[in-house]
Amino acid sequence: MILLQTTSTGMSSLIMFGMIFLVMYFFMIRPQIKKQKKEREYRQSLKKGDSIITIGGIHAKIIDVKNDTFIIEGHAGLKLKISKSAVVMGPKTAIEKNV
């Protein structure tokens, strides 16, 4: 009798943990994966002449594209070599992509 009660509560708690994991997946993990995919596609679509914003807040224009880096030109002709991962999707860019 006691053994039967123990197994049913163990099974119900296992089901509850499974449901919590599914909720976390659909509300937290999946949207983050989709966001990362959009950012990766955005960085790959950038080309010479596009205006960008870096993670550090630098507004610049791309003057050369390499495999995993950009050469950018900022204010007063300042040229920098940055990693592609340092480019963020700005609010204006995100709005343009969603429309």
C-alpha cells in the first residue's frame, strides 16, 4: 500500500519537472536561439558601405569585409579593424528587418 503511493507521487513530480522544462524551453531558450540566428544572418549580410554600430557604441561605416573581421571608418577618418561579433543590431535595424 505504501509502495503504491510512493510511485505515483514520483511519477507526478517527474511529469511536473518535464512540463516546467517545456515551458522554459518555449519561453526562454527558443526565442534566444532565434535572436542569435537573426543576428548572425545580419552580420553575414553586411557589406562595404553599410553603416553599423559596435558593441562599444561606435557608429561607423564599413570600408572592407574580411572572413571574420570588418575594417570600419569612424569620425574624422579613424580606421579600425573589428570582429564581426562586435557589431550589434541597432534599434533602427531591428525595426527595418521586422517590417
